[in-house]
Amino acid sequence: MNKIRIKLVRSPVGCKPSQRLTIKALGLRKMNHIVEHNDTPQIRGMVDRVRHLVSVEDF
């Protein structure tokens, strides 16, 4: 299965609570923190909700 790297590039301070929870559910804690997840429709949907806060890299 393909993997994706997700990096938190903007702070979730001032965002909606649901977006903060999505960031937390992805496992992102601090600015510039990078996590790796399997490329599934569920993860892609979560990333789509917070696309203005994260960057995504396929590998």
C-alpha cells in the first residue's frame, strides 16, 4: 500500500475545533512535525478538511 507524508505547516490556533481535532487525529503535534500514514480514502478525507494547514507528499 502506498504511503503519504503529512507535514503541519500552519498553526491550528484560531481554526474551528473540528479542524483542531482532525490535526490531532492525524497525529500532528507541533509545527513542522511530519507523520506517515497509509494512503487510504479516510486519511485523504481528513487531509482534505485541513488542506490549508498541511502539506502532503507521496512516496
